[in-house]
Amino acid sequence: MPKSDLVFGSFDTSTSSGRYYKTQPINFPTPEKDIDTFKVPGRSGALLVDYGSYRNVEIAAEIAIQAKAPQTFLTLYDALKAAMMSQSGYQRLEDSLYSGEYRMARAVGVEMKQTDSMNGTATVTFDAKPQRYFSNGETELFTIEPGAVGALDIQIGIGDDLLSADLITLFHENDKQRTDIYYAVIDVTTYTNPNYDVKLTYGPWSFGIPEKGMTANYFYGRTCNGSPLAGGTPTNIGGVAISQTTRTKTVNYLYGFDYIVVPLPMLTELNYNGSVVLSYSPDVGILAPPDGTISYSPLLHLSVSGAVSKQNAVTINECSIDLNTPATIESEPLTDIYIDCDTYNAYTVINGATYNLNKYVVMDGNFTFSGLIDVSIASDVDRLGITPKWWTI
């Protein structure tokens, strides 16, 4: 087995100039489900109470120590033990042999096995949370930033909530199970000049859109009087699929439609002779986790302007977050609100100091999710960013 590296909090073998390294992958056992069993006299089998969670696991990592004078095995072992045991609480744990994931663990013991005065091993025992967190879920991947609609009228909905039956049939003629896609109906009746066009931009995780892109079969225009949902015949908008590089599509008004109906984009821009004259970003969306995700409790980052007193300021599936936040904290503007859906802890960071906001935030529901989640924000919220913290076992 080749040499590999281990990271535990502030300790990183890759920065030790070869004095510390791993030679074996960490054995991560399958976590046990948190279940209580009860024996009932006279009844075969036990009753089970499944709490829907997993218990911590104990894991061990063997680290080879290779001293170089004037250091010795013992001095390096003592330094390693101090570095491990001085870190409080759960720390990030990475094994370079398992790319794309990390654990949260605490060190509970360090034992040595000395070969000679310069060489040996140290076995570190960890008490680890059961989750294998995906590294691609630890950064903010999903944002909603409502823009100025101006005179560009956009209606948003999903399935029967927005689209008439004939349009639903047309949209789903190749895949009748796609009920997770939000659609935008864009009123362009006053922008029929050929110098106008609409540029649609999509994100890789947004709104149930297939990650590999869409063909023009998902884009329709219709010409009718008074309403995009009555009369007229939806017409497929010809052209190429969405660019996989820029994730954009441009709809030119030479098609002569009154309305265009498209899967909801991250950003809609109205252009005139190549210049943006109006833009709109939606206030709803769908976040899709990668394959293998068991569940996740995301970190939310809300941006606000001034005091907010709003029920259902954020809605995720059947869960809601109410805000009753002041305009300032310690005489400083409150512009950023962080909500950890795992711990139900709300806070802000101002000038490097963290302030608790729990008394201003009410969370209603179980914020542990699996699969697609529907997300929406109220107009009082300027922006919502989601760090999903996806995990598997």
C-alpha cells in the first residue's frame, strides 16, 4: 500500500516532510442504527423503536513515524499525541485514500509501537460521527436572489399549479414523470421587436433541471389573447440544446410569441440590441442531491436589508422559518443570518465576532431532508444561499 495522508483538524501529515504518513486505509465500519429493543413476556421476537438515526463509530488510524535527527521517534510521537489530544470536540477527519469525502471525529487515544530510536507507529483511536460527508456539499452550491422584475412579467409554478393540461401533456410527452420541474411563463407581448431577445441561464443543481442539460423540446412559445394558460397552441421553440459550457439559451423574438414557457432558469435577462434592459432571478427552486445521498441538514445563509418580521421567510418542503430580526446587532447592521439546520442554531458574524440569533428565529419542522427539496423565500429576504452538507454512510 502506498503512502497516504491524514488530516485531523489542524494536524496534517502532508506538511510533515515525510516524518508522518499512513500506509493503510482507515477501516470505516458501517454505523449501527439507533434502535431500542424491548422484550415482551410471552411474545416471540422483540419490539423495535427506530429513531431514524445512526450511532457513532470507533475507528483507528495507524500513522508511521520516521524521525530525522536531531528528532527521535519519541519526540515525534509526543508531538503527534499532543497535536491530536489537544483539539477539543469534533474535528474534520480526512484520509487521502478516500477522495471526495470527510468525517467529523474526536481523538480519544494515541498508542505507540516503537521499532527503533528513529522509527515506529502510532495508532490513533477516534470516536467518529456516522456520516460520510461529501466534499462537494461543503460549499455554497445553490442560491436564490430575487431580481427586479420591472415590466417583464414572469409567473412561476410547478405542474398543475401553473400549466394548463394541454401544455403539461406537451411538456411531458417524452417523460411523463417529470413533475419536479418548475416552469416560468414569461409575458413578452410588449417586446415583440426583433431586436429583443431573452437569455436564460441555468445552474447545475437548480430547480430539478437535468444536470446534463436540456434539448429545445423543453422550451415552448404560445400566441393567445389575455392569458398564457388559455387559448392558443404551444409551439416547440426550435434551436440547439442549452450550452454545456455557459448553461445558457437565448430565445429570439423573431418567433413572434406572446409568451414563452421554459423550465425555470436561475436568471432571465431581457436584451435589446445586445444590452440587458431587464433581469429577473426567481424566488423558488429545487435542489437535487448527488446519487448515494442518504440525508442532509443544510447550512442556510440569508441576506437581509434592515429589520425583518415575516412568517415563512424561508420554506423548504413542509418546513418553515419565521424571522423577527432587528435591523442592528450591537449597533451594527444585521445583514447576514446563518441557520444550521442540523443544530437548529441561528447566528450572525459581525467584525469577526459571532452573535446568537436563536431568539429571533423560529424553525418549524424536521430539517433533515432526502432527495429533492423545494425551496422558496419571501420578498423580505434578499438572498438565500444553501450549503447542503450531503452525506451517506
